[in-house]
Amino acid sequence: MPARPGEYAPALARAQEHANRWIDSLPSRPIGPRQDAEQLLARFSMPLQELPIDAAAVVDELARLAEPGLMAIPAGRFFGWVMGGTLPAAMAADWLVSAWDQNAALRYATPATAAAEEIAGRWLLDLLGLPAGADVGFTTGATGSNFVGLAAARQFVLDGVGWDVAAEGLSGSPRINVFVGRDRHASVDLVLKYLGLGRPIEVAADAQGCLIPGALAETMDAVSGPAIVCLQAGNLHSGASDPFTEAAALAHGRGAWVHVDGAFGLWAAASRTHRHLVEGLADCDSWATDAHKTLNVPYDCGVAIVSRPQVVRSVFGVHTSYLVRDDHGPGDPFEKVPEFSRRARGVPVWAALRSLGTSGVEDLVDGLVARAQSFAQALAAMPGVEVVNEVVFTQVCVGFGSDERTRRITEHIIADGTAWMSGSHWAGRDILRISVSNFSTDEHDVQAALAAVERAMAACDLR
């Protein structure tokens, strides 16, 4: 049944009203959800009715049912799991992406979204100081982007020993040795499992979780065969980055491909103040990041960057009679990611970058770091509080004495509802981890969160 003119208007108007109400509530609402998944399941549980329901009424019902189970992740007082908010231009662009309903796979079929994504890719390469000829693909997130980079790496190193993985598969192939820092993110191991590469070889890391180059050389020299080295921009706990210049030179000298997991830390390269943290980044071969983190675009949006376009396109490209391919220039979007069908998730990246400009991106990065360091200074001044990491980027890890006391204080902070900070275990101890990732976080949010920490400490000390 074809849509009539204006048929979408009532439902979209209700969605906009509910969206504005949600956004307006963020500065004052408790951060955590008020009901858990089982309680929400009971709210949503109903038989599917026989007859259609008005679209606007469905939107109203969805907003009402979901409201108690929403986490205020976009709020300036949310500091959990390295999750950013959403810039206004990026959110509005994402609404347009849904309305346009383009399958962003082919330049021929959807030239508008292809052009926007290609320009966004060029801007990203320039901002991050990466090779101008690299391919940029838009994935679901940093895990998807790590998949792209490491799939290209697998192809490249097996090609180097004369093994055609596309034709022969992995059965019987030379084993690929993948070297990772001991303190890497778990998504790297997950991707290696997806790719059939098995467990990586761990390399010793320093107190901030950074791979030690000398240990990398020693570990690589102990084995033979095709090799991939996976480095890190932005340790999940410390925010520190691996020494790219030295590590990449050691790896390349041994014939390895060098991939960078830079889910949030890659963006240090966009700041004149902080790009020294990722010096040598451009010496590597592929890079992964998540635009929902530091850049603050909506879920889902990862960015995969590969320095050798012919390699990544040989992994994900396909030839069929029904696809009208673009065989020249930047290639088709589907040749750079694992998906044939996807929304134009790079369009909100274009909107975010266009709205910010180079100075705005730099201010965004610098502001997040400044808020993190403000947290660290204030927490370090509190009796019985220890800031565990060197706060060089957007991560702050805090201990409150014993592991038990740290866990209790973390539980109190979450129950308080003013701010959300996630607990973790790092450097042999339980910690409270604060990730400053939201562009809207201001000094008022920091002070409110610090007051919540003080209340939690006082409540634990009264027990």
C-alpha cells in the first residue's frame, strides 16, 4: 500500500516531541535506568494484535514503554565505558539518513551518500595525519573497524608467502603470528577469533599498559612466519598509547603488517596539544576508531582506515552481474566494509565535521582531556583516594584503598544516580574508571560527579 502525502508527518512529529523531551531531561534526570530488563520485558509483553494501529500512537506507546529503561548515556554526567554523546548536527543528519533510506553500498546507486562519506573520509585522513591515499570505510563500531584492518592484514601477509586465502581458505595455510600488547582491548581477541587467527602472542607492557618495543623485538624474533602487530591508541584504563614510531619500525623490519586499535585515542592526532601522544601513527598500515566515542556521532559508526586500498578491496570486493560497479577512483563503499547492505552511517560524520571544523574538533578533544584532568586533580586531593594512572588523555582510574571499599563506593555512586562511572579491574586492583567522552560535559557536571563521589565515600565510611 503506497504512502500518501503527509502520511509520515504525524508519527515523525510525535517522535520529534518525544526526542526533545528526552534531550531536555538529560541535565537533571538520574543517569541509570529505573527498571531492569526483566521488568521492561513485562511492560513490552503483549500479543501481537490482528489489526493495524496508527503510526503516531505506536510512537507514543514505544516512548512510554521504554522510558523507565533508558540509560542517560547522552548526559554530561555519564562517564561509563567510553561512550560519547551526539552532536546536534550529527543527530539531525542521522534522522535524514533514516528518512532518505539509502543503501550506502554503491556509488552508482546512491551517489549523494557516497559523496558525503568520501569527503568525510578525506577530512578524517587530514585531521588525523594519515596517508591521503588510504581507503576509509564506515563500520558498526571499533570492533567492526578492527575486523576490517586485521582482515586486510591477514590478506597481505599471506599474499607475501604465496598463499591465496580467498581461494584456499585458512586450512593448511602458514600460521600467522599476531603480536599484541598484554593490556590490549578484548575486541582485538574477538576479531582474531572471527578471522580464524587464534590466540595472539602477548608482548610485555609498562605500568600504563603501553607495549614495550624491546619486548616486541624479542618476542617476534622467537618465532617465524607471517606476522601482524596490533598496537593501541588509547589504553582503555590509562588512555596512554603505544610508542608507534619505534614499534612500527621494529615490526616492519620483520615484515609485519601494523594495525592500530584506536577506538577513542586515535583522535589525539587531531589536537596540536595532544598529538605527541600518538607520534608515529602514520607509520602504521591500518587504523580503527569509533566515531561515537570521541567525535560524538550517533550509534552505530566505526571508521576503518587501510593504507593499501587494493588489499582491503580484494578482501571485501565482489563481482556479480547485477552490480553496477565503479572501477575507478575511490571504489565502492561496500568494498571497504564487511556489509553489502548498510545505512549511510558516514553521513553523520560528515555533518559532525562540517559543524565543528578543524578548530572545533581540536577544541572537542582538548576539552575532554581538560575535564578528565580536572577530575583527576580534584580526586587526588581527597583523603583516601588514589589516581592510579597518569591522566594523559580522557581516562581516569581511581582506587579508594582496599578492593572491597572501591567496589562499595562504586556501587553507591551508581545507586546515587547523579553520575555513572563504571567499575573495573586494572593493574592488579579494583578501580573506579571515569571516561570523559561527551562533548556536553562541563565543569558543573564534573562538580556534581565529584560531589557524588564524596557522598559515596561518606556513606561507605558510616557502615
